Amino acid sequence: MGESTKIAVARGDGIGPEITAACLEILEAAGARLQIQEIALGESVYLNGEKSGISPDAWDVIRETGVVFKAPLTTPQGGGFKSVNVTLRKTLGLFANVRPARSYAPWVQTKHPEMDLVIIRENEEDTYGGIEHRQTDEVYQCLKLITRPGTERIVRYAFEFARNTGRNKVSCLTKDNIMKLTDGLFHRVFDEVAAEYDDIESEHLIVDIGTARIADTPERFDVVVLPNLYGDIISDITAQLTGSVGLGGSSNIGETIAMFEAIHGSAPDIAGRGIANPSGMLMGGVLMLNHIGQSDVAEKVHNAWMKTLEDGIHTGDIYREGQSKQKVNTKEFADAVVERLGEKPESLKPVDYSEVTAVAIPPVTRTPKATKTLEGVDVFLDWDQGSRDPNTLAMALEEANGEKLELTMITNRGQKVWPDGAPETFCTDHWRCRFLNQGPPGSNLHQREIFALLERIDGASLNVIKTEFLFRFGEDRGYSLGQGEGTKTTRVPVTV
């Protein structure tokens, strides 16, 4: 018997304490070699005055153990404290979220009995930075951040995971036909990394058709790697396709710390009733046991759990008349799994974790510095005068043109409305006004010229809410082009 491993256990909110107790009962009975240190996270901590939902001593325990077994936490919708889950993932560098989704048909009802895939979700970037602003009376903004190092690390992890687990294909899903810079970077890095793994098939799909294909024929997928937001949504879809979101376990992997959990939420509507399905958190525990080198126990638990399903002993969320044999509560389900420890399923394929090895954590590759040329500025305005005619706005802005910087384009919600805008385009009070350098090609602007432009705009009593400097990195343009926009713009007469 090997040495025991210290782990931090957070019993969470809602149904968390109930399913945690059930899972720990099973792990202990299976012979898991664990030294448990309890920590408090979530709503109770927030209500006690810790606005992050994470107490200082919890951070110490997490860093000491390097392993967290966490029940679901409550995140308020639209207000309250920031998601503790997101805070933990970003603060601790838990860059890879791994979510297996396997069918257990016919014991769990599903239309996809051959399904067996793994979602690998980038866990730190995208829109999950929580950087949001209200900019006008009508318009709110959320920033989407994709980095090259973060993308390369998660994509390389996906290919290493596929190789180490005997899987043969990695699929990438993005929306780079629309978000050409952010999602375009993710796709481009995926193609670069895929070229290094000629033993593994690779493919890229636009996320909308890719999601449709996952929902229709999930058996054609093996490992799927995605940016954060798409991964969050699609991993819930794949879990539901197996028959129940309540069966899905999840691991969050970083360089020095890993966190294991169910993918479902805290379900406060059934908290305290003792009827919740502990399977998702238990499958998170199986992932944890493999991570800490106790694959013998992981195999015993997973096989006993499948034997329980196979014997028709089901909690209410997956109970089905004519298929299930006994509807049980949380404690009764845990007891049934314990009774079957050492047994293997007969119709379902037993798991074999004897050759499980840890996936190597890919190093972060820093991007070489490129020559950076300032070419212009997008000035965002809160402007709501008259009929919101962009020609009227353009006339006012053209008075602010300088020796180099000239107005070349105005958009509203990303749609070009000047010059040559369509009269049918609906406009809000939020305007992006692009000024580009009209000097010799390749010449560099100075920030002081943009600051002078902003002073002239302010002098015209226009309300600036945000600016974005427009750069070229070497030969690559670092900003999206507007429809019909060129490097040199001919003045368009303004009419009102």
C-alpha cells in the first residue's frame, strides 16, 4: 500500500454537503489513501464577510495539498460575488478543464449508446475574465481575451492527453469566420500544434455546425478542444447527451495544483432532501485518484459504480420505469456502490486504469516580439442626438481631423454606417469612430497625436467612452477591417 495523499475537501453549497459525504464514504470504503483537510468555499464564506467567497486559510491549505476535491458552489446570477470557480481556476493557473462524457446505455437512457468523448476546455481566458463595462444608456460590453501562450498550452495538452489515453483524434471548434483575430488565433495555433502530432488525426469545425454534429452524432468525436465559453456550454451538452448532467465529472489541471468536481451546479431547489445523485462528484473523485497515483482505487470505484447502474439501482434523476429496479436516495446509492466494490460490470465495458500515466504539462511558449507600428485609433462615443444620423456625427468629427489622423469609418454595434451606410441599419447610442494615419505608408504615429485628437473631439463636446489604439505587428494588422475600408480613404462629402 502506497503513502497517503493530502487533499483539500470543500463541501460546497446546496446539495454539496450531501453528495460530498456520499462520495467520501465510497472512497474510504474502496481503500483510498487520503488525508483530508476541510476548507470552506462559496456562499457561506461570502455571507461571513469574505467577498471573494474564499477564506485566506483555504488558500493556504490548497497550496499545501495541491489537490482540491470540491462540491458545487453557488454563483449568483447577474450580481453578488464573482464566481468562486472562476477565481480558483484563474488564480491557481488551472488552465485545462477535462470533462469525459461516456454513454452508459442501456442502464442510463440515451439516444447515443456509442458515445465516448472528452471535452478539453481552456479554463482561464476568453470572456471569463469578467471584464465588463456599461458604456452608454443602451450598450454593455464584455471583453473576450485570447492569448497565444494560453491557446498553445491547452491545444498541446489536448494532443498529449489523446496520446496518453490511447485516443486517435482531436477536434477543435471555434467561430473564426466571425471573430477572425481571437478565434482565428485559436484555430491557427491548433493547426500549428497538430502538425507536430502526425500519429493523431485532427480537424477544425466552426462551433455552430460542430455543436450540431456533437448533438447528432457524438460517436464521431474523440477529444474536443475549445476556448472557454464554448467548452463550458458544449461540455454540459455532451454530459446531457449521455443521459444526465448529474453523471459528469471534471478535472481542472494546473502546473502545481489540480481541482476535481462535478460539472453540475449546487441545485439549491433540492438541497437538504437527500435525493441528489452523487455520481458527478464521484466521477470527479475517480479522476482525482488517477491524478494522485491511486489508479487501483479509481478502477475499483468506477467499476463498482457501473455495476450499481447495471443492477438498476438509480437515483430519481435517471430512474426509468421498466429499466430501473430500485429508486434510491443519495445515501442508499452510496451504500449500493460500496456493496459492489471489487465487482465489475458485465454488459458495460469495465475500466482498466493499470497503465494510466500523468499527462505532461506543456511549457508556456512566449511569443517573439514583433515590430509594432501605431496606425490609428478607434474612438468610441456615447452620442444620442436627433435621429442618430451618422452623417451628422461624421460632420462633427471631421472638424477634429488633424495633419495625419483622419476619420475613415463609423460603425454602430460593429456595422459600418459611414461612409456609404445603409438607411435601414438600426443604430444605438454607441459609436466606433476610426481615425487612421494618412501619412506615408508604414509611417508610425505618436501617442501624443492621438491625445491631441482626443482633445479636439472633447472640444467638440463629444462624449468619449473608450479608445483602442490600432497597431500593426510586423506585417500583420492587429485590428479588424471595416467593410470597404482601405489604407487610404477618399473624403466622402457629408450631407445633413
